[in-house]
Amino acid sequence: MLGKNILDLENFSPDEIRLVLKTAKEMKKIVQSRIKKLPDLRGKAIINLFLEASTRTRTSFELAGKYLGADVVSINAGTSSITKGESLRDTLLTLEAMGVDAIVIRHKSEGAAEYAAQIVKPVIINAGDGAHAHPSQALLDLFTIERHKGRLAGLKVAIVGDILHSRVARSDIFGLTKMGADVHIAGPKTLLPRFFNFDGVTVHENIEDAIKNADVVNVLRIQLERQQAGLFPSPREYARIFGINDERLRLAKEDVLILHPGPQNKGLEISNAVTYGKYSAIQEQVQNGVAIRMALLDLTLNGGSL
Ligand code: NCD
């Protein structure tokens, strides 16, 4: 994977996914250890170019680079020269001129990471481009599921909520189906893609059908910032019909695993009790996110073989 741009899981082979998950397993030991430092990326420079809000993804990419010994600089939209009207192209060329090895980019426009990969030579890692893709989130979701269930193939995974605007759902679908999971998506009709035909994915308008006997339920945030008004009647109505709460979860398998990429709209797509309840791996996802991002940085900047 040396030099590979991480744009989406669409262009990952199952073997590459397995390699990332295997590497992340080793990296997780470092995250949990007392001295969180490996020399693997000493002498490498990484830029975190975050032009859209982020807590988890930005911080975990920054820590991931630092735990591996790289020099990491984070740039946020509000404090960059983009506010003075500098274009994305010129921003990328400026960063390249400083000799950086990788640029981790988050942008509100679909295709921004791919565009960056066409403009500059450093490794480009997509940390979320509009509603398109979020590969590192999908990989940490797969990693978390595999740790709990011991496998991915054959599991019933329900992805529920705002599928239409979710880059996490899209990347999860590629990752999960490539690894042989049985994926079910559900949400209000207005938040489902209008034309959706994807091998290995079943679409439901009724949430109960999606979570019935599910091994995993991945609850998505309602992306209020990406939707026009009127896509669902009211928050209360949404919570009543589609919200994930303890009662609804009784339909799922007894040992169902609950994921949410965060940030959460509490009481809307997920109840407080579920977030902090015994099935939830939401906090663990955050830790696994650091391990996955360490794996991605190490594999793309240092190599690693299948
Ligand atoms: C997700 C994102 O930004 O796409 N969050 C994340 O990276 N942890 C999901 C979201 O914003 O709902």
C-alpha cells in the first residue's frame, strides 16, 4: 500500500482491508500502552487539512501521526488563508512545496480528496468529502465489529437513519459487502437514496425489518447541515418512528453491537440509555479510530505487504 491514496473503500481489495485491520490490531496495543511512541514515521511530515468541522477524526489523525513519530500540523478552515479567498489548488500546492509526505483532507465537497490526489504528489487521505466517502471511519467500524464478533462475513448489519447524506454509510456499505456481511439500510423515504441497487444490500423503509435479528446496528447522525428543511416532520416524530432505543433493540440479536460514528443528536437518532448501555461500542470506536489511522499512515508512508 506504499504511496496509495486513501480515497474510498470502493477501490480497496478485501486483502487490503484485511491488511489494514491486521495492522490496526498491533497499533491498538500502542494506543493502550504507557509509552505511545513508535519510530516508524520519524522524519515524515503530515498535514491535517480540515476544512469542515471535526473533533474525532482530526484529533485521531493528529495523534496517530504523532504516536508514530511524524511531524504533524493541523490546519482548520477558519484560520487558513482559504478565508482570504485562496483556492484549494493553491493551498495544496503551497503545502506540497513545504515537503510534506501526506495530506489528510476533509472538505464539504464530494470529490475534493480525489481532486487533491490529481493536483499534488503527497499521499492523500480522505477524511470525509461531502456526502461521498469516509474510508477511515468505515475501516474503524469494520475493526470494531470484527473485534466483538470475531468475523464480518455472514453478519447482519443494519445501518439506520440519514443514509442519503451519509458518507459513513456509503463507505461502510463498500467495506462491509466486500467482507461478506449482509447489509440492511433503513430510514425515512426522504433520507434514503432514490435509486439504490447494490449487491448485498437490502433497503427498508421500516426500521423494525432492518434491525430484526441484526448482529450490529450502526446508527447515523441526522445531517441537519446537509439537508433542506422538511425531510422529516419533526425531531419528535423521527425519534418515535426511527430512533434507536432499548425497546426497539429487543428485535435485534441478544448480543447486538451498537455503533455510532459521532457526533450524536441525543434523543433524536439514539437514546441516552442506548449510547451508555451495555451493547454500545461507541467509545471504543473512538479508540479504534486512532489505531486504524495509525495503520493507514504507516501502510501508505512506510509500506507493508499483503
Ligand atoms: C462523521 C462524519 O464527519 O462524516 N463523523 C465522524 O467522522 N466521526 C459522521 C457525522 O458527522 O455524522
